[in-house]
Amino acid sequence: MPEGLEAEIWRGACEPLVGRTIVAARVDERIAPAGFAEVVVGSLITGVRRVGKVVLIDTQRETPSGGSGDSLPIGLHFGMTGRLVVDGHAMIGQLSYASGRDAQEWDRCVLFTEPPPTVGADVPAVRLNDPRRLGRVTIDPDLSGLGVDIFEITAPVLAAAMARRSIALKAALLDQGVVAGLGNLLADEVLWWSALSPHRRANSLDLREAKRLTAAIRRRLPIMLRRGGSTTGVLSPDVRAALGACERDGQPLQRATIGGRTAVWCPAHQH
DNA sequence: CGGCATGTTTCGCC
DNA sequence: AGGCGAAACATGCC
């Protein structure tokens, strides 16, 4: 489920947490750095941000002398199947590749706050629920390797990043060091809208094509965000699985593994 | 049962 | 050295 759009939805869901203090934390130590709970408990939540697919909860610890201490962001990374439940509200209902079940045993990081959510004092403020356990929580994650964020992209920046790579265009879009926040569904979606084949070499794009790709990202992502995320595009999970006809020209869609992931595209209009 | 899944990291080969 | 592709990770579902 989680690509940059889901992270953005969850970032927004986290805004009511600002101003609260983390008073307890339960964490699966296999997905957290050593001492995570000890570090975060007692800290004040001062802000929430998103960079690429990462949701960041900014926290501030009080020093023993009473002053405000170090500011530390908590990083929430969702892997393939992680999702966030904030104040008891699952902003995104269905995991497309899971049953939609919400088992407690899949809770990998649970945070309680003071004041608690209005829905109940025993309800966690934050639950990172992840059956497959590929998600992570981090403290002050290093985000320096990330490329331009999906909501900040410009044609010159994208063109420059692409020009340095000889890998498949689709693989380059999945590389978080090129564009931060695109995942497998969004990458196929923006390629469909910009009429570019996923097989193209990244460095074969001319400026006109880079502009087309940029325009697709800037136009389609806000629409899909409003609709509920990465699954709401033309190449929805249903369409991908059925490998139906292209909505634009009625031609059969094609499927292949590119950059280690399944790409779906229309060979009739994507070149 | 085999295969596949919205992701990231690591290993080995140029 | 650094780019690139494949494998590994971990678990559930069809």
C-alpha cells in the first residue's frame, strides 16, 4: 500500500498529535533501533513532516534542567504492507495485498500520548501495523540520499537526474535517489499518462519528454491523493491483475519485470 | 502448493 | 570507484 501518497495521507492524519507528549511506547525490537522506546518516551511532538515515503514525527526532549533539549525526528517507514492507524482511525481502509484484517500481533510500533485521543484514553495515538514486517521505525533517519520529492519535482531537475542513468526509465523512477516517493504503482501510472515506455533508457529522454513526465507527476498525483492514494489510478490493482485493455486506446496491456518489479504498460501508446 | 505482492538493503559482477 | 541487476528479507493471500 504505501507509496508517497499514502505517506502524505498519514502525515496529515498525524497533525493532531502536535503538542502532545509521548508517554509510553511498545515496539517490536526487530524493526527499531536499540533503545528506541527509551529515547522517545517523555518527548513532546512538535511537528509532522513527510519526505518521499517517510513520515517524520518531530520530537523535542526536555533537559534535566527544564530547558528544551535536542530535537529528534522519528522516522516511520512502511515497507510493502505497513500502515498507520492514528488515534484509532485507519485513514486507508484496505490493504490491496492483504485481507484488510487488523491483527494486534502485526502492531510493530505503538505510541501512547498525553493528552490521549478523544476517542479514548486507552487508544494508542499511533499504531504502525505491518504483517510482513518490512517496515521500520528510526530516529533521526539519514535522508540525504533521497532525490527530489514527488511534490517538488521540476522538469530540469528530473531531466538532469535521468541523464546520469543508463538503467530502464521505470527502474530510475523507482530509485528513491532520483525521485523520492514514487513506488511501483505510481511509476507505472505516470508513465502511462506521459506515454513513455518503461523500457526506455532513463538517459534517452529528451527535454520535451522530461517535461511530459514532470507534468504527469504534477497533474495526476494531487488527483490520486484526493481519491485516496496509489491504487486509484488508471492502472489500478484490479486492472493490473486482470491485465485488461488500455483505457485510452483499448489495446491490451502488457506486463514484464523491469528493475525487479512488475511493470504494466500499454505498448500501443507508450513509446 | 507455487507464485506473487504499493519496498529497501545487500551482495557480487563488471 | 561506482553503476547496475539479482537475491534476500518476511509474511499473507489467491
